[in-house]
Amino acid sequence: RSEETQTEDYLFKIVLIGDSAVGKSNLLARFARDEFYPNSKSTIGVEFQTQKLDINGKEVKAQIWDTAGQERFRAVTSAYYRGAVGALLVYDISRRLTFENIGRWLNELQTHSDMNVVTILVGNKSDLKDAREVTTAEGKSLAEAQGLFFIETSALDSSNVTAAFQTVVKEIYNILS
Ligand code: GDP
Ligand code: MG
């Protein structure tokens, strides 16, 4: 491509973090491949997946990293966070403990990242209405207190999955462009 026709390329590294089994891998599978794994025990082995998004008519690539199950051993490495400009901080609305652990993950993120990482708090498994242990208001309120975006998603029924990733990518784009 010549200099004149060449468009700017954007590649943003985004990390998925949160307790084991909150649905991180399935959020990525749903977003990138429109797939869902009902019985995924651990990670469906990708390190990261690159996905194109259209932001204000510009093609933006999101390189989304999945933990590969490291979080079970509290061993998410600094390499995982390195260079990240966005993060999805995920809990499971049907398991209160995963919400209570959000503070820890936020600390870990802030410790390992040298820049301001655009972060969205994601309450996943919104389809599990009868098993809900964390209200939407509680999620919203924590996000407000910590200066995070907030959304509830379901990787199972697809609700808000694209919106969750899009919110982060759009904000990063707005800041960097
Ligand atoms: P990870 O450890 O955070 O990567 O979690 P996984 O993506 O492996 O999901 C853990 C379990 O939760 C799997 O059995 C998934 O099928 C299930 N799961 C993930 N997302 C959802 C969701 O939105 N709703 C429901 N009902 N189950 C989900
Ligand atoms: Mg996983």
C-alpha cells in the first residue's frame, strides 16, 4: 500500500481476568467465534485471539488474552499483563465469592500494568436468574466507586458480550486517537 492510501492500524492488547470458572474463556469464545462450551473444565487452549472491530469507521484490532487457567494457582504472570491497554474484570453473578475477589484482581492489575488500563467490570452468567447472588446495583456501585465501566453479560445466551468488548475498545480508541 502506498503512504497515501494506508490507513492507521490499531492493535490493542486486552486481558481477561477474574476467578476461575466465571466464564472468561467462554466470553472470548462467544465474542471471537460465536461458540459456547457448556462443560468447559479449564481453558480451551488459546493464549490470545485477535478480533477486528469497526470503531467510527476505522478498523481496530483487539488482541484478547485469556489466562489459560493460570488463575487457579494465583499465578497469572506479569507477562500476561505487559502492554495491556484494556481489561475485562469478570465475576459470576451466581457466586458471590467471585465478586468479593474483584478487589484483589484490581490490585493485581494495577500492580502489573504501567499505564492506565481501560477496565470494565463484567458480571457474567446473567442468564442464571434464579441463582443470582450479586445484584445489578451492587455491581454498578462497585464499578462507580472504582471508576470502571460496568456491564452484565451471558456467554450462554450471548447477551451484551459484544457490547462488553466494544465498550473497552471504543474507549481505548477515543483516548489514543
Ligand atoms: P473461566 O475459568 O473463567 O475461563 O470460565 P469458563 O469459560 O471455562 O466457564 C466455566 C463454566 O461456566 C463452564 O462450565 C461454562 O460453560 C460456564 N459458563 C460460562 N459462561 C456462562 C454463562 O454466561 N452462563 C452460564 N449459565 N454458564 C456459563
Ligand atoms: Mg478459562
